Amino acid sequence: MNKRLDKLHKRKVARAKIQAKPSAPDVRTPEELMAAQEKSKPAGGFGKGPQTHYAKPTTRNTAGASRSAAKTDA
């Protein structure tokens, strides 16, 4: 039984080695890395741009808020 498990394990390891591709190392200089980080940052900073469509309350939530406000005014 142990021989079978050993063979199975060896086959699995061999297949995994074939399928796994090592990633290429990052060979950029520190200055290039810093420039890339600065370039990828948002221009206006975090949260200073226009609101996105998902930042607004849903129509279901706004309808409920208007009904509750109408009840308190009446």
C-alpha cells in the first residue's frame, strides 16, 4: 500500500511542477518602482472625486425615508 501511495504522490508532484510557472522577478530600479506607484495613485486623492453610482442610496431606501419624513410632518 505504501508503494502505491508513494507512486501516486510522485506523479502528483511531477504534474504540479509541470503546471506551475514561476513568475518573472521584478527587475525595476527603486526609482522606477516609486514612479510607477505615483503614477497609479488617484489624481485628486482618496474620496475627492465625484460620487460613484453605488455610493448613493438606493431608490428603495430613499422612498422609505420620504415616507417616514411625511408621517412625522403630518
